[in-house]
Amino acid sequence: MPKQVWILIIATSINVTGASFIWPLNTIYMHNELGESLTFAGLILMFNQGAAIVGNLIGGTLFDKIGGYRTILSGGALTLISAIMLTQFHSLVPYSILLITMGLGSGVIVPAMYAMATSVWPEGGRRSFNAIYVAQNVGVALGASLGGFVAYYSFSYIFWANASLFILFYLLVYFTFKPMEKKVDANAYSTVFSTGITIKNRKSFLALGFLSIGFFIAWVAYTQWQTTIASYTQDLGIPIDRYSILWTINGAMIIAGQPLMKLITRWITSPKMQIVVGNAIFLSSFIYILKAESFAEFAIGMVILTFGEMFVWPAVPTIAGSLAPEGRTGFYQGIINSVATAGRMTGPAFGGLIVDHYSIHVLFIILALLLLLPFLSIYLLSLTEKRIETDSDPVGQIE
């Protein structure tokens, strides 16, 4: 890989490590330290992800106008200022507001980071995206594991660690990203907002809709491990540093499991079948933890969940890319990115509401039932793809 890609990988790892000091512990902090309901904690996380969507829109617009270097500096400055303020002001109101502004700043950064990765290494193809994906998981593994140990002594230390890493990220961008500016292709990464709403192929877009339904449900289920399950482990008396180890397992498995997944995907070549297998593994993880009460049982549940993630997450954008008409790849990938964010927005509030009014076990049962829907969505996707292949008539356009 080119030197510039390695710089992007290091910067991404630092940035995600900083964020991962806080995000796995959000619900625990708001519920256990600030005394708020899981529903309220879920709503704040929903606003955080909503701000990230807005940031994605702003970041895409800024990227087109001022370039990736200044866009990342702008988003990084907002995130850094919020993180520094959080070290001094972390009661309920300022914490909630600053969490939202951090989501906004992070959202601004994402489009430019992906655009730079693909532009400085155009011949890398999907490998440039995969490099950033692996870098993110390195950050998750480091931040989540270290965060739990730091929080075990004091949550205040978490905020300082978070701010320190964002300072390091900002300095790295300031001193090393400028030379990459000349190589950036403004069309390398786009969002639903930046490409507009023109739908050129109805059948392909319908197929994308079926794909999105299953992807949305998978994310709603996945976010429970970051929110309601996090709080539930505390209720069971599992120390917070042990909970963070679960995310260390997740990140380490994704990184170490790349060679294994490469072999498996040579055997299971169809991305749709990969999603079916991965969703079945997702479903089994929630059935398994219905009776989990110890750290070891939750660790096994996380191992099962991570295997499912490794099948599903890469397969979805692959299918989206294959469905996209010529010149609309960014639009289709932007929709999939927005669907994932929508799942992260909805999941915490949905899970918190169910647990507050019923119980965590009711939530697990509901999620297990919901995870049956992706099987139907993949079936409908396959039917629609067959219609696309056999129908040679021109399709209408929606302007």
C-alpha cells in the first residue's frame, strides 16, 4: 500500500480509538452515573447519530468546495473542542449537547477520509475501503479495552483520554494530510445528499430497498450490545472493565479473522448467501444470550455476534455496488451508509423503551423475531434481481 494510505490508516485508528473510549460506555454512564432511564440514554444516542448524518451532508458539501484536507480539519476541530469541553463539563445537559456536537464533527470527517483513501490509491479498489474498515476495528479494539480499565477508576479519566487522542489526530492531519489534497478525486465518495435523489432504475432501486430492510434490522439488533446489553451487564454485577473486553474480542476477531474469512468467502461466493449465513449467526447470538448471566457467557455471545458481522457487513455494500446503474455507485453506497446510520439511531431508543417497560429478555425475543425478516428481504431481493436480468425493456425514470 502507498505511504499515504498508511497515514490514513494510522489517523483513522487514532480517531476511532479516541471515540471508542466513550461510545461503548455511553449508556452505562448515563444510566448508572447520571441516573437517567435507558430510554433517555437511547434518545441521546439517537440524536448523536442524527447529527452524524447531518455532518455527513456537511462534510460532502465542504469536500466539494474546499477539499478533503480542510474538511477533515474542520470536522476534527469541532470534535476536538467538544472533547476538551467534555473534560470539564460532563453533567447531564452539557454531556448530552457535547455528545451530539461530537457526532456532528465525526460525521463531517467520514466522507473525506474515504475519498482520500480511494483517491491516493485508485488501483487498490475495494482494498482501500477495507484498509479503513480494518483500521476502524483496530481503534475499536484499543479504545474499548482501554476505556473499560480507565473507567474502572474514574469516568473523568475517560474524557481526558478521549480529548488527548483527538488532539493527536488533529495534529497528524494538520502536518501530514496537505500533500494528499492534489490526488483527491471529488467523486470518490458520495452520499445520498451529495448525489441528489434521482432514481434512474426502478427495479434496481427496489432491490436495494429490500437489501436495506434487512441491513437496518441487523443494525438495530447490533446496537443493543453497545447500549441495553452494556447496562444489563452492570446490573448483573459484571465489572465495567470486563464489559469493555467484549469489544476487544470483537475488534481482535475482525482483524485476526481476515485470512479465515477470505477462505470462507472463496467457498461461499454469493454475497446474498453470505448475508443469509451471517444473519443466521446474528439470530443465534441473541437466542444464546437469553439466559446469559456471566461474563464468559456474554463473551461467547460476542464471539457468535462477531462471526455474523464479518459475513454481513462487507457483503451488503458489495451487493449495493452490483445493483447500482452506471454512474450511480456513490448514490447507492450513500443509501446503504444512511440505512446503517438510521439503524444506529433507532436501535438505542427502541431497545431502551422495551427494557424500561418490559425486560431485557423481552427485547431479546423481539430482536430474534425481527431477525427473521432479513431472510425474507434477501428472498425478495433475489426475485427482483431475476426480473432485472430477464427484463430487457427500458425502465422508467423518476426525476
